[in-house]
Amino acid sequence: TLPCLPGARPCIPKDFGHGSLVCVCNATYCDTLDPLVVPAPGSYVKYESSKAGKRLERSEGKFQSSLSSRGLLLTLNISTLHQHVKGFGGSLSDAAAMNILKLSKPAQDNLLRSYFSESGIEYNLIRVPMACSDFSVRPYSYHDVPNDFELKHFRLADEDVKMKV
């Protein structure tokens, strides 16, 4: 179990050129967020990032019952639900796994904490590609034997065993 860091730690920006900043996350430091808090009824919380340097900047506001000025009007009907959100996450490709595994153990811990812990962005889902993808170092599949309907030749690739399972 990775310990969660209390309170928010600011982003230490690093510029790789082209007007894009990233936050430093290494073996000794990774920025964190304050734990998420559900806003009061009638209000919302917004997190904003930008090229200008905002990094998950938190702001709060109240919903208005009518439009008082020109702009977008969003109507929420909370009595009718059309879908259920199971969670939020991202994709773990071969390339991502290879890069994570090249990090030191403390840097891996900080990186994973920044994604999955309460002091991070609290991912709770990961999508893993089946076989290779465009982010693999080579093309591969699990089964290339024609007419093997019993899947006697089905095998996970080394990349799956070492990096995804």
C-alpha cells in the first residue's frame, strides 16, 4: 500500500519547448491534490488546466436558476438519469508500461500515486489493449493459427505477462 501525502503539493513546471509544460514527478517529488470533496447541492467544483500554466486549478461556483447574461445555458434535469458513471481512468499501453518500468521504484510509486490515490486524480479504471496496439514496439497477436477453434495455440505475449498482467 502506498501512503497518501497529506495536502496539496504544487506542480514544479518543466518546459520541453513548444509551449507545453509538464509537472515534475520523480523519485523524490510529485505534485499532489487536496482530496476531492463533493460540493453542496446547487454548487459545483471545476478543475482547469491550460498551456498558460494552470494545472488542475480548483474553483467553485453556484448553479443559477436562470440565465442572467448572454452565454451558454445548460439545463440539468436531475430527476431523469440516463447513465451511470463507473469511474474514470486511462489506457495502459505497451509503451506506457515500458516507460513506467524504466523508472526507479520510488519514481514508479510517485507516478502511480499521482494517478490512483486520494492525493492524485483518483483513477479507478484502466483500459488495457488486447494484444498489440499502435503503441507497441512490435506487431503481435494471441492466436494466428487458422481453424484452431479450441484455441490450443492461444498464448499471451511476453509483453502482456511482463507489463500488463
